[in-house]
Amino acid sequence: MASLMPSSTSMALLHNVPKFVHLFVAAFVFLTVIRLYLFPLLTSSAFSWRPSAPAPPPLPPPPAPGAVVMAGKEYSSKCDISKGKWVPNPNAPYYTNDTCWAIHEHHNCLKYGRPDDGFMRWRWRPDGCDLPVFNPAQFLELVRHKSLAFVGDSVGRNHMQSLLCLLLRATYAVDASPVQDENFRRYRFPSHNFTVASFWSPFLVRAQEADDDDPSGLLNLYLDEPDTSWSREIAQFDYVIISAGQPFLRPTMFYENRRLVGCHYCRSPNVTDLTKYYGYRMAFHTALRVFTDDLRGFGGTVFLRTYSPTHFEGGEWDRGGDCMRLRPFRRDEARLDEVAFQMYMTQMEEFRAAEREGRKKSVKLRLLDTTEAMLLRGDGHPGRYGHVAGANVRMYNDCVHWCLPGPIDTWNDFLLHTMKNEGRRLATRRRPGNERKPS
């Protein structure tokens, strides 16, 4: 049986080893044991290296608590941020589908195999000025102890999810929804006592199916009655973003004072076709008048986000149309089609009229004019990458909504810019000698 005791030869060899070698070995063993004893998690698989998407860039430092975030030179209210071009942004994206739980499945383009990622790596540069990328810490300081509501259709909800993803870089949110309904969600950010909510109201006014058995999907719209699902609760919010678009293209019957006054594409010989633009105009007229007429003393700020263009090529949404582009258009490569142009102009006219009325009553209405920027982003839609291949979905190639992360994140650059300009207006008005009526 072999002896476990060291031989005299090996003892002699050890005796001849320099002392610094003994000290080095002893230190190495000591540090190894201490690391394993005090930090066992460092050796676990949870901390092991694995390939991943590039880490988002670090957040800028937040403003001091209570500080007024002012609009600097780059935020000049004289700069029209709606006109510009898309330029490369190697720092994007600022979140991923791994880091944000708020991404809707149909907008999760990377999850469903979109092979390119260039659509995430652009930012909007207005003509003649700069538009900084959204700063979540700055935004959260502006909205401390406040609330924001999104009112509109699924593209509006797409926008809300983008905002959530950007804010989750800086803090966390909890589900504060009063009911478990995907169409009516609320999330609270405890660190800043800030609440963001969504109200599903694709027509902004009261809507009702004309006939459940009608395969055409004909809908009754009561154009002078705001949808109470949002109008009854909206007074409690400090900021409201209103938008609507594609649902108005479907066949509809128009009612005012509970009387049928016309329709859009109803094909009824006894009903005047007033076109979709009439319904769209009246819906925004009624929705904006909730703030200027119905809610006396509304002290919040209302943003109208303009029409979001679609990019179906090769056919309509239900006839094989698709959106396969890999880069933004240049300004001279795209223009609004007739429908998008008329919808956009209708919004602008109703907004200007409501804005004039709001000035008389100290109601703040602001514009998020994102239409031209999004017209150039035919590369930013989910297309066929909003679901598993071969799925039985109503719109197989989605060229209406926007990938997350993606171009829609820029809408929050617009939002923060506008809110900072609002802060500048208020600060200027409060200076001695600058007292004037709100605008």
C-alpha cells in the first residue's frame, strides 16, 4: 500500500523553493477560497458570459429633484421639428425585446425573425435645429406627481408601449389597471408617482355595430357624442394624447342628434355618402370640444398626434400588400397618398380651430406633428414579422403598426421636446414684467 506521507526527497525539494513562491501560492489559494465563500453567485451560470444585443448606452444624469427642465437653444419654439430627415444613429436601440416586457407580440419584430436590424438605428433630425433623443430621467422629472393618458386606436397603444419601454430604462412600473382589460391599461411609476394609461377608443366618439350579422362590418358612429369610455375619466389626467386613423376607413353610418345624416361607403340608395373625411372631421371636432367646452376649467395639456401613414406596396392590406423596405425614404422619394393627405389636413384644420377656442378659455392644446417623419419610414413596420410564419391572422402583413424598438420611439422625442417648450413658456410668463394670457 502506498504511503500518503511525503518522502524525504520531496520534503527537501519543498525546503529549497524560494519563500516568495510559497507566499504567492498561499495568497492565490486564500483569494480563491474567499471568492467562493463570499461570492458563490459569481461562479453560477446566471453570471456566465453569453452573446447578447449590445447594451443600451448609459442614461444621462437626471435633473435635480424639483428642478424646472427648460428648453434650451436647441429647443427653440421657432424650430419646426415636423420637417427634416432621418440620419444614422449608431447608439440605438435604447432597449430590446429582452429588456422590455411592454412590447406587444404583434410589434415584436425581432422575436418573430426579422433578419435585419437597420430599422432601429436612425434618428430624426429636423431642418435647422437638433432634436435630442428621449431622456427618460428628464421626462420622469417633468411628470413627477402627474398622469398621462393615451386616447385612440391600436397605433396609439403602440405609442404608449414605446414610452413604457423607454421609461423602464430608468425605473420600474407596476400594473395599476382598475380592470384586467387590454384595451384599458394603467401603469404607475412609484419612484415619481407618475401614471400612464390607455383608453381604447378607435373612433373617439360613440360607436356601435349596425348589425351583428352584417358581414360588411357596418358601424354606427354618433358623431356629436364623445365616447364615454374616456370622456368621463379624462379630467383627472394632466396630459392627454389623442389620435385616430385607420378605423375610419371602414363602412360607417353617421348620426347627429340621434338622426341618420349620411354614411361612408354604406351603398344605401337613400343615404348620402358624406365620405370618410366627414366622419373623421366630426369625430375630432367632438373629441377636442370635450376639453374646450365640456370640461370647464380643464388645467391639463392636450396633444393631438397626427395621422400615421401606412406603407402597403404591391396591393392593399387584404390583397397581398407588403412592406419590405430596409432603409428610410429620402424626402424626395415619398409623398402622402390622397387618403393620408386628406386625413392629415382634416386633423390640422380641426386642431387649429380648437386651439383658437382653447386660447379664449386657457386650455392648452399642442400638436405632435409626426406625419412627415413617419411617411419616410416604410422600413419600420412589422410586415410579416409580427407573428409566427403561416399564422391565421386578419392582417398577415402589418404595414400599419410599428416595430418596437423602431421609428415610433421618435414620437417620444417629439413629446419631450413639446413638453420642455411648454415649461419654457410657463417660466417666461412667470418672469416679472412678462405676465400674459396662456396660449
